[in-house]
Amino acid sequence: MRVLVVLFFLLGSSLYSIAQAKIDVKKVFENAEKQYRILLKEHPDTTSIPFTLKKDGTLKDSKSEWWTSGFFPGTLWYLFEFSKKEEWKNAAHLWTLALAKEQWNTATHDLGFMLYCAYGNGLRLTNNKAYIQPLLQGANSLTTRFHEKVGLIKSWDRFPPVTKDSMYAYPVIIDNMMNLEFLTWASRFSGNKKYASIAVTHADNTLKNHFRKDNSCYHAVCYDVDGKVLVKKTWQGYSDSSSWARGQAWALYGYTMMYRETKKKEYLLQAQKVATFYLNHPNLPKDKIPYWDFNAPKIPNEERDASAAAVVASALLELSNYVPAKKQLYFKSAETMLQALSRDGYTYKQGEGHGFILKHSVGFKPKGGEIDVPLVYADYYYLEALLRYQKLVSVK
């Protein structure tokens, strides 16, 4: 979320006739500050980055090369954005610098998550020129994963990604849409159009191949070296034909963001289609916090995914600015999600959860990992959504 987006939300807040917010954003952020002080205390140096909790309730951290590494400093930047306190600015700066070596990482498509959430927010909020070069180098590293003949940024070097004898050598996952803002920023900042051109080409080909007739999306599409679609699969969802909840969230957020960045109407239309699929799905609970997969076989006895809801809420709040006819629907839906996430059922009480904010997320259930746990990216998008919500309702 950049300066222009923030200004747009501030100007757009007058569109809403909501007299009073239904969520006490100040209270939520005060609790978040207390929780993240615990996380910082439990991490006296930056060698291990908060990620989630293990099954036994102990901390599970990551290294800087893991795809979630940028969300912890990014969340610290959001705490600074809300509070204006130097303690959060200083902490965010320290943890952002911990990712410096990833600017040269060409082995991952997740550099937007890793670098833009950290350095990008830092640059937006402080205009610290020291953040520019790592961002530009990171954008260059990301472009090395783009192949013109395929017209897409390669997500993993094989599918499945953990086996050496994988059948498919050019997989692309829907998550990749979230890294395109990093490239559009690089073009805008540097004046070099190649970055944005790659982002648009990737978004266009994802639009062409990743979506079903009902506007749900596959998790992974595997291509050959000539760009021919070979198979459509899942890795983190229930099945190849199911609708993995966080995948739908990435799609909604990604196309909403790409409309903002390009003003291409087909992106706005796709974002609306994904929103319709999500909000009208018969398996969506009343509080709009989805089950981890819309087609999981034991619904309603399946885990919810707070991380997917946080991403969707943030995306819907932005989308509400672009579709006047549906602005109230999108806003109210996002508000319902944020109200649910802000209650005790989804929010850790002070001192619990080793300092994480949200409970009940699912990362990788098919392989038995990250089931009904806090996840650092759930916290990140939750606070981002609340910042957007605050601006829309002009809460002081």
C-alpha cells in the first residue's frame, strides 16, 4: 500500500455514509503493539524471523530466504504507521535490514512478499534513500524468473516443488500475482518500463489460464517451455479441482492491485468476479471467515483460515473504491470479516500466542503443516486492512 493509495483512501472516505466505525481500530492496534513487543523480546536478534507456532505451541521461525520473511518487518512498519512511535520505526528498520541479502535471490518468485513488504513500506513511510537500491536490485532479481516465450514468472523450479523427479518444470502459482506490485513500483520509480511490462504480461496470462468458469482459480498451472498448459494442479489446497481459500484471496487482491496500477478494465472485472465467487459461495460462513478450502470434505468440521480472510478484507476495502455500484457491499463484507477477526475467538488475548495477533490460520494442511495456528502474514494483512478501514471511515 503506497502513498498514492493512502491518499486515494483519504479522499475516498467521503464516499461513505457510515457515521461511526464498528471496529475500535485504536484498541486493536494497542493490543497489537503489546503482542509484538513480546515477539521482539523473544527474538533478541534478527537471525531468526517470526513465522508461526509449532503443534506443541512453541515458536517456529524462518530464515530470511523463506517466503514469509518480509511480513514481520512489514507488520512493524504498519505499527509505526498507526502509532508514529519511534520504537516501531527503529524495530522495523532493523528487521528490514535483516533481509538485505535477499535482493540478489533469483531462486524465488516471492521477492515482493520478502522485500516490498519490508523495504517498500519503509520507503513509503520514511523516504529513507537507503531502501531504494535493495528494492531495485530485488526487482531485477525477480525479472530473471520471467521467460518471454512462456510469458510468465516461474514460481518454482519444478512441480511438485520438493522432489527432484518432478514432472513439470515450469509451474506458476496464483500467489505470484501478489509480487507484481513490486515490479510496477520499480518501473514507476526507475522509469524503466520493462518491469511493468513483465507484470502486465504475467497478469494477462494468469487471467487466461488460471480461472475456472465459476471464477474460482487453480493453485498451480504447469507449462512447457513453449508456454503450453500441461496440467492444472494444487499444492496447498484440498484437491486439484477444489478452491483453496487463500488462493482465491491472492487472486482477488492481485487483480484489484493490478487494476490500481494499470487501470486495465479487465483486471477490475476479474477482481469483481472473484469477489462474487467468494462472497456468494454456499460454504462461506456468516462471519465470512472461510474454511481453509471451499471444497474441503468435512465442512463444517474443517479449520477456518483467518489469513485468507485478512487478505480478502484488505482487497475488498480497496476494491470498494473502484466500483461505486458495489462499494457498500464490498465495504460491509470486509467490515464483517474484520469484526469477526477482532473478537476473542480469533484474536489472542494479551500475552498469549507468543505475541502473534490472530489465531486460526491454515498454511499447508495437505502436508500436515501450519494447521489452526497463527501466521505472520495473517497479522500483516489484518493490520493493513484495519489501516484501510480506518481511512475509509475517517476514524481518528
